[in-house]
Amino acid sequence: MIDNFIQNILPIAYAFSFMLGACVASFLNVVIWRAPRGESVVFPPSHCPKCSSRIPWWQNIPILSWLALRGKCANCKMPISPRYILIELLGALLFVAAFWKWQGSIETIFMWIWIALMIAGSFIDFDHKLLPDFTTVGGMVLGLIYGAILSYFEKSYIPLMCSGIGLALGFGMLWLIRFLGTLAFKREAMGLGDVFLMGAVGALFGPISVLAVLILSSVFGSVVGLTMVALSKARLGKFVEIPFGPYICFSCLIWMFFSTELINWYLRVIGCAA
């Protein structure tokens, strides 16, 4: 009977996760636009960036309103960037994926918060090449709280110790890379926000995640940089500013959902090599 009840309620839980993720991402659209400009994310209420007309609630329903309005402002008919609906879909799908991965446990809530911080941080970094403190320092604090709560439930200090060691390793490794890169390039090689962000990754997912995410993000960042060179948008020998935060976040998502598969793959590789 209990199994049947769980099976029956799961579709409702997934639907709730989807709607919650879309609503959170809709708010993140406001944060992404206003926070770097020093504007309040609460006041004034949602309005069209082109004509400044206020958007009523029925025209501000995540995903559905953009589709119903065909991507245009109801007042001035100017186009609304498709990025708004893409961010809402991204939040919705990632919230569903997190619920599926952690099955609605208390860890799910922490992962939802972390996903929201990563979405906000990634798009702000893309737009302004900066990572706000609420995404980086907030992530480190979230990771330590996460470790403390896991330690409480497991009646062991190991999760909290892993969070602390992961934070120190993530922060320390990227700080060292930043320091050496700055010496080599004679200019700031990496933003301090990236250093704090990697500390947050380590605090949430432990020391091993730092190494995996650092390798993955470096590979992704290099591929994008070389692609830019190939497309003639940059020249070899010229210093190109590429925001690193989004690649850290993307790599962290891969680790979040596929860490077991990555570890097993690595063990098979070194097993074959041996």
C-alpha cells in the first residue's frame, strides 16, 4: 500500500518540482538583470525593460506567459528576449532532475538552492564578467551548513569535515592558480569570484569534486577559447577575457548528477592502463 501511494504521488512531486523551478528561475531573471546594476530585486515590480509598463501577474506566469504573448510585450509589442523562457525552462528541468536524483530528501532542498545560485551566477558572469558574493560566499556557507546537517543526521563529523576540507582545497587550489597566472600574464588571470565559487563546490561536494570540476571546467573553457580563435573572434597571443564561472557551474552540474559514472569510468581507464 505504501509503495502504491509513493508511486501515485511521484507525478505530483515531479510536477511541483517543475513549477517551483520555473518560478524560482523567473525570479532569477529579475536578479540577473537588476543585481549587477545595484537595483532592488523587489521594487519596482516586474516591468517591460523597453517601455517600462508594469507587467500584471497573469502576464508574468513562467514559461506560459512568454509563449502566450509570443515573446512580445503586451503593451509596446517589442520582442522579449527568448533567454527569459530558456532560463525558466533550465530552472524547471534542473529542479526536476535534482528531485529525481535525491528523491525529495533534505539534500534535494540544498541542491535546489545551489542550482538557483549557479544559474544566477553563471548568467551574471556571462553578462558582466563578475560573480556576485551571494552566489559564491553564499555557496560556501550553504556547503558548510549542508555538511553540518548531514553530520547531525548521520551522527558523524565526517560530512562536516569533508565540507571544510573541500572548501579549503577548492579555494586554495584556484587561489594558487590565480596567483601563478597573474605572475605569468602580468595581469589578473582570474577573478576572485571564481576562487570563492570553487570553494563553494568543494564545501558542497567534497575534496574529490574539486579536482573533477577543475579538470572539466578547464577543458570546457579551453574548447570555447580555441573555438573563438578558430572563428576569428580572438587571436592567439592576445589576452581574451572568458568568464570562467559558467564553466565551473556547468562542470559542477555534471559532477552532481554523474559523479558515480565519472568515478567508475576513471577506475576502468586506470585499470586498463595498469
